[in-house]
Amino acid sequence: MLNIADLGQFVIDGDEEGIIENVNLLIEAKTDPIAIINEGLLSGMNVVGEKFKNGDMFVPEVLMAARAMNAGMVIVKPLIADQDMPSLGTIVIGTVKGDLHDIGKNLVVMMLESAGFKVVDLGIDVKVEQFVAAVKEHNADIVGMSAMLTTTMTYMQEVIKACQDEGLTVKYLVGGAPLSPAYSEKLGAIYAADASGAVDTAKALTA
Ligand code: B1M
């Protein structure tokens, strides 16, 4: 019988079939579904995050690992009541208005979900009203914004102003190639250079 801690290696290897087979075996053996998530799937993804940060894993491998982890999540989630699902906080995220780039944002979403955040992904070309409505609806802790164009990153300011005007007490996490820590600070937001940085920053913001 597989040891629960060994499940993480299947995530690191991006072995979707291995995950499906072994998660099912663990469930048949009456293993606690929360432990399967925390000690197996998420612990594997934490290693992936570290390896990505250190340059020991690259985007395609991270995507495969996230896909494998999600295949396990799909099996385990129905066995857990919503309120018992581990969650570090809720993040509403999107690529801002006028910007259609989503490869990096999607990677950030996967890593945040893998780390245990509830993520509401609004997609691309997201307008102020959509961010504001989603923050209210999901009682979000963090607004995450991605921009890849110098012409669209300025829109982040409008989103932050609208949230402030609505009296929403959220934190702001931003990223994308044209952004810098200095520019982000001027916005009143925290900058993350990559997906694992986004996870570390989101954890710090919700601690
Ligand atoms: Co576009 N594009 N593009 N493009 N594109 C860039 C961004 C560009 C730098 C290329 C260049 O000229 N060298 C340039 C921007 C120049 C600028 O403004 N400074 C550019 C341009 C000009 C354009 C168009 C205007 C081209 C045209 O039509 N004339 C057009 C604009 C369309 C629009 O958005 N309105 C356009 C279109 C496209 C495609 C549709 C063809 C395609 C996007 C497909 C898609 O995303 N579904 C595309 C692509 C693929 C690129 C490049 C080649 C690659 C971007 C990418 O996916 N990188 C890009 C050049 C480049 O970056 N080398 C370019 C891989 C990804 C994993 O990295 O997105 O940086 P990245 O995400 C990282 C971090 O930035 C960070 O974490 C991610 C993962 O580690 N991060 C966050 C990102 N979001 C975050 C959010 C966070 C935290 C971290 O918190 C919330």
C-alpha cells in the first residue's frame, strides 16, 4: 500500500495516471481525504513551487504537476464538506481590461489553488466593475491583477481606486512582465515576479 507522503512524488513527476490510481487506493483504504490533500497533493505541489523558484523546474513541468494535482483534487473534493476544505483565503484574479495575455496568469492561478487558496478567476480583459462585483460576492481577501502590456498596467490603478471608493478592505497582488516593485508600491499593491512569488506573497498577505 502506498504511503500518503509518497503521493507528492507523483505530483512532482506530473504523473496524472499515477495520481488517479493511488488516490483511489488511498480512498479505498479509508485514508482521511483532508490528509490526502494536505500531506499528499499539496505537499508535492509545495516542492514544485520551490523547484520552480530555484530554476530546477520550468513552466511546462509545473503545468503538468498542477494538472496531476488537480486530477487528484477532482476525486477527493466530493468527499469533503465545503467548510472543511483547507483554504488559506480567497483571491479574485484577472488579466486587466484591454489585455488578452493569460498564460502567466493561469500559471499563477494554478499555483495559488495548489497552495490552498480559493481562487475566483475572472479571465482576461477584466473590467473594474467585474473585479468589484466579484470581491463583494466572494468576500475576497486579495485582488490579483495581471498585465503584460505597458498600456494596460495603468488600469490597475482604476481597479484599486474603485475598490477603495466602495470601502472594500482587500489587499492587492500584482504581476506581469512590465511591472516593477517600485511601480506596484506606487499603486499601493504588492508585486510578485513569478507564480511561486505570488504564492509566497499571498500567504504573507493573509497570515
Ligand atoms: Co504579446 N506581447 N502581444 N501576445 N506576448 C508581449 C507581452 C511583448 C513583451 C512581446 C514583445 O514585444 N517583445 C509585448 C508587450 C510590449 C509592452 O507592452 N511592453 C506584446 C505585445 C506588444 C502584444 C500585442 C500588442 C501584439 C500585437 O498584436 N501587435 C498583442 C496584444 C493583445 C492584447 O493583449 N490586447 C499581443 C498578443 C499576444 C498573443 C495573443 C499572440 C499571445 C498571448 C497568448 C495568451 O496569453 N493566451 C502573446 C504572447 C504569448 C506574448 C509573449 C511572447 C509571451 C508571454 C507569456 O505568456 N510568457 C510576450 C513576450 C515575452 O514575455 N517574452 C508578449 C510566459 C509566461 C509564463 O510568463 O506572462 O511573464 P508571464 O507570467 C509570469 C510573470 O510575469 C508573473 O508570473 C508568471 C508565471 O511565472 N505574473 C504574475 C504574471 N501575472 C501575474 C500576476 C500576479 C503575480 C505574478 O499576481 C496577480
